[in-house]
Amino acid sequence: MAIVDSHVHLMPPRLARAIRRFFEQHIGDQLVYPAEIETVLDRHEADGVAAVWNLPYAHKPGMADDLNAGMAEVSAAFADHTIDVVNGCTIHPDDPAPGDTVIRAHEQHGARVLKLHCSVGNYDADDVRLDPVYEAAGTVNMPIVVHVGHDVTGHTHDHELQTIDTAAGRHGDTTMIVAHCGHYGHAETLELMTKHANLWADLTPVVFERPALTATDFEQFGDRLLLGTDAPNVGLTLASHLEWLRDLGLDDGTLAGVLGENADRLVPR
């Protein structure tokens, strides 16, 4: 059973060090992975992972193009690793023509998934400046992982999910994936998934907390849920995440979908 981790952040070195400093300042030394990319990939390989989606995010305008190029360099540097590092890209809505940034990342760097981080970039998922971004991603069949919440802890609250409701309704041909299943608002996220067929969610922890989904939730939404870890800046290992999923007693088809087949439907390897 192939495993795909659809939510990792294996950043270029300078940015990776800055992000790790942020987490150490706010979380402490309880992160379970080192910042070194090769070590993360080797540990994922030992846990049976076949591919990772590598997701960047831009905290200010003017950096997305360079960051997207840097993410492509990361993928190229580990092209010989047994794990397929799927190249991701990002934008900032204050960039000139951010929709064109998506197309450039796709055409020039082979980016296959887009990450929007509303907290880091200080915008909302339904910001009209993102309309050309959603449209561009839909045109090239690029799924968008959206971290909706603005809390510095990484959490999303129920009322914030109204913005992804608006965006998903406005751009029904674009696949949007709610990062962390919108935790704390995971119940609201699932409710929105009944409303929007283009809305998915990943199961990435918020540092130490998993979205509190039940086996019944997986029965209903298992074909649109994705495994994710947030490695390397997370307090739970992939192995513990896999144990949690397997202990839910899911049927083989649902488990296989969540662990990797759903991700492969969106981004074929």
C-alpha cells in the first residue's frame, strides 16, 4: 500500500532555518523531526512513504518566484531518493499578477500543487485578489492546499471557514484542500465538504493535535481525505499518525485511499 504524505515543508536552507527558529521560540524543543531534508525523507522511507507533496508559503510579496524556483531545486537535489518529492509552489496576493506566478511555477519548475497560507501571508481564502490564482490552478489541474486559520498556533476557528466556503463556491472547477481539516473547525470543514464537491481536507496535525475525526467521518468522506504530517516542524511522528488511522478500524479501501490513493488521484505519480 503506497503512502503519500501530502503536507510537508522541506524548504530551501535559509528559509528552513528561519521557520525552525520560529517553532522553537513558540513550541520549544519538542519537534520530532530534525530540520535536515535527507533525514526526514529517510525516516519517511522507513515508514513506507512513496511520495511527499512539498509545500512552500510566502510571508510577503515579491518572494514567491524565487521561492518557487528554490523548491524546484530541492526536488531536483533529491531526485535520486526513493521518495518522490512532488514540487509545490505558492504566491502572495500582493504580487503583480499572482495567477501568472502559478502558471510560471507549473511551466518552468514543474510545480504540481499550490499552497496558500492565510496566516503567514495575512489574507483570507476568499480575498478577490486570489480569484486569478484559483482560476489559474484550475486551468492546469493543480490542487490548492489552503491553511485557512490566522491563529499563530496554527489553529483554524469555525467562523474562519466561511472564507473557504465562499472560495470553493466561487471556483467550483478548482480542487481546494483544507489544511489540518480546519482544526479546531474540523466539523465545519466536513459540513462544507457535503456542500462543495471540489472541497477536500488533509489530516495534518496542528503540532500536537490531530483533527478529531471518527470512523463514521471516514466512511462518509474517506474519498476526499489525505494523509499529512507537517514534517519537519511537528510534534507527532508519521508512525503515530499511521497507528491512529489503523486503530480506527477503517475498511481496506478507505484506508488505502486516505494513505495514498486519494493523493495519487489528484497528483498522479
